[in-house]
Amino acid sequence: MSVKSNESLTHRQRQALGTQQLILEAARELFMDSGYGTTTIEAIAVRAGVAVSTVYNIFGNKRGILKAIRESWHQESGQRDLYQQASQERDPARRLEMAARATRQQWERGAVMMAIYQGAAAVDPDAAAELHSARAGRRTNLGQTVLGWASGFRSGLEPRHAVAIFHSLTLPEVYLELVREWGWSADEYQSWLAESLKKQLL
């Protein structure tokens, strides 16, 4: 769902965008509080303060809302732009520091989204397939990015091993384990990830 600049939107379009955000926020809260499987479109509409028909007209169904939550997360995290900037960086160490920052922002903003998707995947085969596809897509995209950086890695490190190391260290489960379970700050995670990537790859 693409979003135009606010300056170019009409009053009606701004109202529609505001309604979409209200619905997404309501859905996020309910998916986390009550679970994806038990949350109904009716409950989302009540929480958002809109008509049930409005939710259906905008998103179609709960899976449409789920996809919109994921796309909103991608836009908010800014991680795609950071990876592009990192790929333009010539210093390999600085490049990995930027990648660590991108990963921190990705999971710092996406931990809730990941929990929602995992809950949805447990009760909805289509959501499970979508989560599997998203993970496969991330693995492919990261692989292409890291292979592009291979010339800056240490001698003797096979490119496919570099990709495996990078992908494993940047998994959301690692972020959640360190930050949620062990109480690290996001800054501590980012610093650890940057140093670990440099130690393993450079």
C-alpha cells in the first residue's frame, strides 16, 4: 500500500490515510493482546472506531491487514535505505557497522510484527506460507547484498559461509533473545552485532 507525500494528498485522501492507520494500530494491539486467531474484524472495527464495512473495503480480510502491518513496518524501520547506503560505503568495517544499525532498527521496530506473524502462522496456513516466503525472501536478498561485499572480507572466507554467518547473526531470534530475555539495550545489541560481524567476516 503506497503512501503519497502529505503535501500532495487531498483532504479526503488524508482522512482515508488516517482511517487506515487507526485500523492498523487497533489490529496490532488486538493481535498482540488476544491473538491473531481469536481477533475478529468486528473487534478491530470497534477498537478503531470505524464501521466493519470500512475495514473490509480497505483491507479485504485479516490477512490483508497483516500484509499492511508488515509493509508499514518496512517503511518505518528504514532498513532498506540503510542497506543501500551501506552498499555504497567503501570501508568494509564501516559497511558492517551500518548493517548492524539497519538490523537493530529492523528488529527494534519489528519485534511486535514478528510476534504477530508467528501467532498468525500457528493458526492460519496461508499466513504460515507467507511468513515462510518472507523469511526465504530475506535470506535471498541478504545473500545478494553480502555477496556484493565479499571483496572486503578476510582471505580464505568462502562467500557462502560469509552469507550464512551474516544471516545467522542478524536473525530476529538473536535480537529478541538478547534484548527481551537478557535485558540488553538496543544500543548494546547494535554494538555487539557490529563487532561480531567484523570479527567473523573481516
